[in-house]
Amino acid sequence: MTKQVQQLDRVIIRFAGDSGDGMQLTGDRFTAGTAEFGNDLSTLPNFPAEIRAPAGTLPGVSSFQLHFADHDILTPGDAPNVLVAMNPAALKANLGDLPRGADIIANTDEFTKRNLQKVGYDVSPLEDDSLSEWRVHAVPLTSLTVKALEGFDLSKKDAERSKNMFALGLLSWLYHRPTEHTITFLEQKFAKKPEIAKANIAAFQAGWNYGETTESFSVSYEIKPAKLPPGVYRNISGNQALAYGLIAAGVQSKLPLFLGSYPITPASDILHELSKHKRFGIRTFQAEDEIAGVGAALGAAFGGALGVTTTSGPGVALKAETIGLAVMTELPLILVDVQRAGPSTGMPTKTEQTDLLMAMFGRNGESPVPIVAPSTPSDCFDAAIEAARIAVKYRTPVYLLSDGYLANGSEPWRLPEISDLPDISTEFATVTDEEFLPYKRDAETLARPWAIPGTAGLEHRIGGIEKADGSGNISYDPNNHDRMVRLRQAKIDGIDVPDLEVDDPEGDARVLVLGWGSTFGPIAAAVRRIRKAGGKVAQAHLRHLNPLPANTGDVLKSYDKVLLPEINLGQLALLLRARFLVDIISYNRVRGLPFKAEELAGVIQDVIDSD
């Protein structure tokens, strides 16, 4: 039977199952094949915080959404075209996101009476008419996998574990994904367990063959490669990109990079990645707690290294005193905060933008710190280099505000030319005929000298007590304290940052949509929709949150209305209202999830219509 091949311009697939079903691995491998094929893509992993949530329950559902297309895309997509549901809990947890007419591939083997009861189904939705508005493909994924692996020396339970590879093979056939990359991956992953490797490959190939031979799928789909700017691309997550950016920053600054960190979701992968790259002069230290991690990083900075510490919200709270010490000692330090839902432990695997005010003001005394926020997973690379540039040039700790959506999400990244990376090298203090003054400032940057401890002639005091201007001696003089406070603030205010760029094609929009951090993709996608429908709207996105670009006030005041979506209760809006006396229109959601483009498009249209 010859099957029809239908051309599509884009598809959104969501793999969903129990947290032990391997949905993140399945999604990751499908993404790798999609990146290899050349589509543009964006992903949204979503998983429980528990290491092993109760099997078959709604809190235990893990999902991975992938949006891929033959053109430039900006988000993981609002609603899946295809849901792969490995059990009833996965179906029930995700059905509300599925548009009518979408495909559901359901693993019928798991729709047992017990599993149905766990999530409140009296009757299987596969057997009544409740799913009549969707195209349901009932596939016994588990039993088909076990059948395919009968010739292997595996228990039934071990064979069942490969059902995610069967599903991956089926979806790879359905969307014409290359298979070589996955086979090679499985061979490498299970190199020490060749029987397991062969079994997973067999399950993967069985899924492909099932799609090819079954009458359940009469149509397969083809999405052509995207026309992206020429270059070498790889798929990359935000945490990977950030780690690579830190490595590049170490090389470009000509400084050894030291990471002092304590594992915390969702920042731990940066520690894991950096620990693999010792050949670039990277030293990683897994500390006993958050305070020790930042203390070691600041100590490394004092010793002449590029000091970095990585964490999330609860860890930032613990590191606050040492960040204040870095402000007082005026040493370069990068604090990476991969934001997550709070307060307290909150929802560790869910995303938010709720640490901005803490980054701005979460220390005692007047202790200003620059803040840089990446906008996409791949932008984390450039943002890390920019944070390092500021830290080294101005001798200051710098906050780098990523978040869980950027950290775990992925997209194609065009590898930069090494020659295009900025030179952010600096010079250490040297002995001269003049008296060494550790707090004598550079006339342009107001940065103090960076003196390597142990250098004869450059001995100086260090610590958290207020310093005398110039000499750095301990000082309790009121006028000196006032001067030093103002100098530290002036140093941050004087950091050179690019002007805020505005995307306003015709120059006659009356509404500006402003964003920061990970809201870039959903905002840009929503703006596209408005413009496609004939609406006029401008867009601008802030990378530097402290100091703000010099033209920020002028940009805000040049539009009748400014809409600012944030995944918090209006933190940046609060700062902008206070600073520029502009009536910002806030749109705020704190659901642990990124905005949807359709949602923001509706909000933007409402603001335009109310003008």
C-alpha cells in the first residue's frame, strides 16, 4: 500500500506520560533528529519536581512539547497538533490544551481500570464518545514493544521500558525524521550494556516499521528544512548556551574561569556542563551549600579569576550577604540566577520572572548591581559574555537573570565566528613609582584597580567594612561614606549599554509592547499575528535592566500606550513607573508556564482597540 505524504509548514507535538516513561528523553531525541534535518524549532520540557512522582497520577505527568517548521518560529507553540498520551493521566492532564481536530496517539495498554480510576475516569475515554472531536489513534504501544523484543534476553518489565523508543520510531516515521542520529545515540548511551542498546534500537525500528505497515496511519507528513541564514548550526538549550558563553568569556577575558556552585533546579546543568571543559582552564567546585559556593567564587575573583556562581531563587537569598561583600570589595563576579516559581521552594521545575526586584534591591545598604537578561535559549551565550564584560571592566558583581523556560528549552543556534567575539581582556594593577591606592578609580569607568594578592608593593586591605576613598583603609567618616555610596552608584549608572531598539516598521504605531527576558518569543509571535491582521504595534525588548539604556524614557514617552507582559505581578512595570512616570499597562500571569502567543495577541488587540 502506497501511503500519502502531506506537506505541512509547521507542527507542534507533545509527548506526555508518567515521569518514568522517558518522555524527556523521547522529546530530546526527536528534537535532535529535527535539528539534524534542518527545521527551525523550539521546545518546552515540562516535568514534575519530584524525582519519582506517584505513577499514573496527574501530578506525575511529564511532557515535552516541540514546535518545528520550515520557517522562522519564536515559541514552542500554543497548542499541540499531536498528543502522544502514554496513559490516562497524560491524556487528562493535556486534553484541555488540544484544539479540536488534533491527533491523539494513545497507548491503549495503559488504559486499565486501575489507571483510569486514578485520574477519575469511570469509563475509558477511548471507548465512549468523549473524544469524538479529535482524531484518536489507539495503539497498544507497550504490548507491541514487548512483542518486538521477544528475541532479547529481557524481562517483560525491562522490555516495557523501551515503549518510549517505539513511540519515537512511530513519530519519526510519521514526520520523516532521520533515524541515524538516534541509533548512534542509543549505541553510545548503552555502550556498556550492548543488549539494552540493541533492544532500544529494535524497539525504535519496530515503531518506524509499524507506521510504515499499519492501516492506522494512512498519511505521513513532511516539513521541509527552514531557510535560515547560512552557517553551522546545532540545537542548544539555554543552560548549555550559558555554559558555553561562560567558557568563551573566560577565553576572551584571558582569565581562568572558576565556578563555585551548589546544585539547584533548574541551574544545575550549568555546573554539569562546565565540569566537562577543564581543557579551557575551567575549574568547577561543587560546594557544600549556596553560601560556600558564592564565597569560593568571590575568593577566586580576589585571586584574579573570573568568578561565577550559579543558582536559583532560594539560593540567591542565601548568597545576598556575599553579593554585598562583592559590591563593597568591588570585585568582578557573575551571579547566574535561573529563576523558578516561588516563594520559598515553590515549584522548582516551573518558570517565572519573579527575582527582578530581589536582584535590584535584595541586599542591605545601597548596593547597586548590574542586571543582564537573555531573551532566548541561544541568547544565553551572548548574555553570559556581556555579563562578563561588565563585571571585568567595571569591577562589579553582575546578575545574569535566566529562567526555567530558557534553561530547559532549546532552539537552533548558529555557531559564531571566534573572530567576532568581543575582546573583554583587562589589565591587573602593576607596581609603579607612585603609592598604590586600591580605591583610586579609573576616570572613565570608575573601576578600582584589580590587584593580585601576594604581589609585592600592592598589599591592600579587603573586607566588608566601609573603605576610605583612595586608600581603602577602614573608614567610619560620614562624609566619606556618603561619597563612596555615590561613587559605587555612579559606577553602575555609567556602564555603557546599547540604546533600546524599537521594531516599528511604519513608524506610526501608537502602542508599544515592551518585554524583558524569556517573554521575547511569545511577545514577538503575538506582534506578528497583530501585524498580519493589519494592526499596527511596536515592539521593544530590554536586555539591560540595570542600568537601563539611556533612551528608555524617550522610547516609553513616544507611544500613547505601553503594554508590559511579565511572568510576575509587575516588577519591571513598578520600576519603570517610578523612574519615568509613565503609566505602564501591566499584563501579568504567574502559572509557572510561558505566555502563549494567542493569549498575548488578544491582550495587544484589546489595548489597540481601547485607544
